[in-house]
Amino acid sequence: MKADDFVDITGVVCPITFVKVKVALEELDAGKILEVKLNAGEALENVPRSVKDEGHKIIEVNPNSDGSFTIFVEKDGLR
């Protein structure tokens, strides 16, 4: 999938993980796609839920070979 922007939060701990994603989404126009690389566990549980709560759409969640995950988020995709 082709994303309009990318943020890597694998080295960041909650709740800063969502803050970084939220800031990245604020810089995008509605309908644009943000690619987020994150760790399994707390980040994978909390970030997608928080993104949806903010009115954005999770398009894909893909596992990576290093144990991390990549999610694709459409800005304002639920509005």
C-alpha cells in the first residue's frame, strides 16, 4: 500500500506512541494515508483503538519479519 507519510514508533512507549501518531495525522489532509510502524503488545492494542476513537480508519494491519507491525491509517476515514 502507498502511504502519504510514515512514522516509526517502535522505540517509543505508551502513551507517547499515540501522541506521535496523532501529531503525524494532524499534518495530513483528510483522506491521506499514514503508515505507522509499531511494536506488538501495548502499542498494537492501544494505538489502533485510539486512532479509531479520533475518527480515523485503520485500513490494514500487517506483521513485519522483525516482530513489529505496520498499520495504515486513513485520516478522517470514519467521518
